[in-house]
Amino acid sequence: MSTTRTAPRLAAIATATTAAALLTACGSMRQQAPAFSQASLPASIQVPAGHKVAWETVGSGDITYECRDKAGAAGQTEWVFVGPEAVLKNRAGKQVGRYYGPPATWEASDGSKLTATQLAVAPSGPGNLPYQLVKANPAMGSGDLVGVSYIQRVALQGGVAPVDKPCTEATKGQKTTVRYQADYIFWKPM
């Protein structure tokens, strides 16, 4: 075989091999999501040092309210929070659990679930539920929620009691649902 015909073939093979290697390298690179930062959150709902993010979810669903007598105010009524019903999805949009209540319960698709005790809330903006920090009770079952110590509710959209539906003596006992979305950030000790 002549070297004048072999050289172009070797060059073509080398080019193809290099291109394949580059494509393989690019295809295997995973874009890392930026780590969740508490820096812009009110201090009252920040998780104490010594914890790391274990799970980030986006919850979307409904909050139910009921028209009831206002506590400590005879003759007055108000919309009272009854409970949530939401789907939890990971950052890629895959359903990974649900959030419901009462009592407020986070349940992962793997069957682990937990309840929590509210520690703090802070305003998040007009028309939105407040930011929230809760201390997790020990998880039931085994799975993603085992070892979770805190949950933050952030990035809120909607969910407040209706302002366009009157809650009066005549409408007492009526229920209504309001759409909402929130990020639930689950923390575990380091």
C-alpha cells in the first residue's frame, strides 16, 4: 500500500476518533444545579448552621379555606386555613411525592413521610403565603425523608385566603380552594 493513500485515511480516522471522544466527554458532562442559598431569606426562617440541603422540591396544588367564626371576635367571620393538597416535583419536573394535611404531612414517593412543627414565618410578598421554617418530626418508613431535620417553604406564589369571596354569617361553613406553588427545601444535619 502506498503511503500517499494511507496518510489521508489515518488523518480521517484520527479526526473521527477525536470528534467521538469530544462528543462522549460532552455527553457525559452533567450540568450541576446551583446550590440552594439562604442568603436572601429572612433570618427567622434560615436553617441553623451544621445542616445541608438534602432534597429540593416544588409543590403545586391547592390550599383549602373554610368560612368560620373569628376567634375572640363575637359576630365576626373569617376565612380559616384548613389544609393543603399538593404534588411535590423535583427540579427536573418529575413527581417525587406529595404534601397534604392536616396535619401537614410531606410524603415521598418511596413511602417515607414526616410531619413537622412550625418554628417561624415571615412575609413573602402580597398575595403569597408567608415563608415558613418547620422542625421535622422523625420520619416514618425508610427513604428520602429519613434524617430530615428542617423544611423551608420558599419561592411562594399565591395561596392566601380569597379576597374576592365574602366570608359572612350567611356563608359560614362554606369551603373554597386557592391555587398555590412553593419550593420545599429539606435539610439534614451534616
